[in-house]
Amino acid sequence: MEFELEGTERYALESYQWLLERILMDMGISTLVEQVHLIIRPDQTLFIISMRIKQSGSKRPVYDIAEMESKEGGTFINIKDESYAPRLLSSLWRLYGRERVQQLTRLEIFVEDVPKEELSDMKLDPEEEVRSQLLDAMWRLLPEGLKLRNEYFNDNVMTIVATEHDMTVDFLAEAQKVHEKMIKGPEED
Amino acid sequence: MYEVLMYDGGVHKIDELLDLIEDVGGFVLQRTQVQVMITLTIAIPAEDRPLIEKKAAELGGKIIEVPLAGTEIAVIGPTLGRHHMPHPICDIAEHLRRYGAITIVMGLARGRGRKTCQISAAEKAIIEEYDAAIFMLGNFKECVTHEKIDLYKDIQIPVVAVIGPELESLPHCEALVCGVGRKVERMRRSEEIAKLEEIADRVKEVIDKRRKEIEEDPLFVHPSEVKEVLEDMDAVQECLRPAPVVLHVDGLRVKIPYKKHLKEMEELEVYGRKLKDIAIISDCRLGDSTIIKIKTKAEVEGKVR
């Protein structure tokens, strides 16, 4: 993980870097973060954090992680890659409702009235969960008193700008600039 | 002058030690027994310490210095949110207990933020019931030096400020410890434990100074002597709260309702005088307790004459 620190107080920057490292380590997601940019200016009450996550592969189709078989009245799914089991189950629940999705055993699922072809086309996004975890880490890190917040995010970069009283145009512009720089990545700096 | 010490040993022949403490005119402030091991916090006349040490050695136990025994200290954080609690506030509170202090942890209702941080009059009054307060003020120098100092500016008890950035001094506080800011895990590294020791040392200095000030115009009786009398009350004996009577440097906190037991407490006799004549008894800001501030010798004797 690479850190870029910018601000008026050395101690604050270093301690917040250390805090973020510990928070990510606690949550077991420190390997997922590629780069962090921190701007802390207590004199202006400005706190900007931007994080870029590693590309952990593209969306995986369901046929890649499970075997499917057409049965009478639905499709039987046998999961091969266990790490995707919770995500697949929650996606199925979300799409078809709990009544139509039965979890027979830990890795076996039966989906009522859904053809095999429809399930094969489904894709699972591994980064969805990662993003929510990273957002949680950022919220844990942000000073409690800085209640005015604005977020920028795209596929792999998340930026939060926080202040206490007035969110000025300058703060937003600075956050946006950092966000865009993080999207471009280190090679294009 | 009473000295507060801790005895750590076995229960075998403990009655001999208890008798000796009583013979020299001392008191047992707290007794904790776990199976065959016993810990006693005792207050004894300083000149009789060698006698007690000799008896403790005879029984195979040891006497430990507890410089903060007989004090109640508040450790205060900006809020009770997970940004500030439980680390390092609870670590500091727990460390001070090892030196005999009774500690409480408190979060302010609106203590977070830079320009929005504030403390209410009720919060100040609660804090002032303790012997000393430790304020955790965070990682930002600008914020600590300009705004957070207002949180404890008007507090009438000694304040130890604990902050992250290194500073030479900070106004309105009796002591300052730098290098302890926000934490997300327990303080268990050697340098962190050294910081906890430093905080305990600063608190000890502050309490010693307070005790010396009191010695210049000594209290009419030592709080432990009032504790002994209070413990005979039925209400105190029936009280199920931990440590029903807590010693302060200049008084006590009794965890029984003020309104209900005021008359009874006023009439208690200490060295031939009623408690109402030698102490100021008042209601406590925190649930169903009573605060007793012992008057000085000059105050009591001047009034009697």
C-alpha cells in the first residue's frame, strides 16, 4: 500500500496513516488497497481521503464458479468455488426472492422456475463487497466532528472530503482534483 | 498523617494483621478475597508502617505502595463514539487503577469537532466532583491549542491534558502528556506502556500537590475515619453497588440516596461531633449518591468556639 501525505501537521498525517493501516488490518482488507492519498489541514478544518483499490479481476459468470443442471420445476446449482457462495446466494435472493431459492446444503441451491440459461448469464461482482468494506473503513477513520462530507467514486477509486462548517467550492475542487489524479494512477502522474 | 498501602497475600492468619491494623488506629479501605488470596487496601498512621511491614512479611505477604489510593479520577473523552472509545481512554483508566485510584470514564455529549466542541455546565459540575480529571484531546495541534482547551478552562479541579502532538505546554491544565492520540487498538507496546506510566506519574504529582495543599490547612478527620462510621449504616451495608463508599482526597462519595438518608447521615457521630458539623453533605450529580466534603480543622474549631 502506497501513501501520499499532504498537510500542515506532520504528527496528524503520520498518526492518521498509522490509524488507517490498523483499521484496514483489523478488517482484513489491507491487501486490497493499492494507493491512499491523505490531505489534512486542521487550520482550515479540511480532511480529504482518497483510496484506490486493486483490480481484483473482472466480474465472474456463474458458470465459472458453479455447475448447473436443469431439473423439473427449476435449476439445481452445485457451487464449486466456495468463496463465491454467499455472494451467489444473496444475488439469487435479491433477484428471485427467498421463496423461490432453496439452499439445500452448504453448497447446493435449487432455484424454482428459472431456466438454466438465465442463471448462466448472471455475473457476480467481487468488488461490490470490497467497496462497502472500504467505505466502512473510511468512515471509521474520518474525524467524528467533521460532519459535512462529500463523496466521489468510480469503479476503483473512492474519495471523501470532510469539513465542519462550510463546504467551500475550493474544498470540492481540490477533492475532485485528487480523485481524478487517483483514477489516472501512478504511471500517468 | 495516614498512609494508604495495599497488602497482597494469603488468608492464613489474616486476622492477626487485621487486629494489628485496628490496634495502631488504622482502617481497611477495601477487602478483596479470591479463594485463598486476599488484597487489602489499608490506611494506617505513617509512623506505624514498619510494624505492619514486619507483620506482612511474617505472614508471607507483601506491602505495595498505592500512591493513588483514596482518590477518584475521571478520564474524559470528547464523545463515547468509537472514534474515541474504548482506546485509549479505558487503557488510561485501567492503568490508574493499578495505582489504587478508582476511575470513571466519561464522554461529553458535544465534545467532538473543532469549532463545534462544547461542554455543558452540568458536565462540568459532574467532573468537579472528582479529585482530578484527565482530558483526551486528540491528534490535531491546531485544534487542541485553539479550541479544545476551552473544554477544561473553567474546571475547578486539577486537569491533566493528554494529546497526540508534541507541545511544550498548554494553558489552564496542571500537567500535559504528549504522544497519546487516537488509537484503534489496545496500548500494549512498550513505548505505549511507557506513556501510560507517564500519565500515571503526572496524575500522582497532581494529587500529591493537592494533598500538600490540604496538609497546610488539614482536614478535621481523615476521610477513611468517616468511611468507618458510614459503613455501620444499614443503608450502606445493604447497598449492592460496587464500592459503596469511595474515598476522595478531601471527602467521600457514598452511594446511597441523598434525600432519603440526609438526616441519618447528619446525625452520625465522628469523634464526638455530628457529621453535619464537620462536613458539608450535598447531593451528587450522578444517580442516587451523596458527596461529603470534610471541613478543615480551622473551619470546625473556629465555628465551635
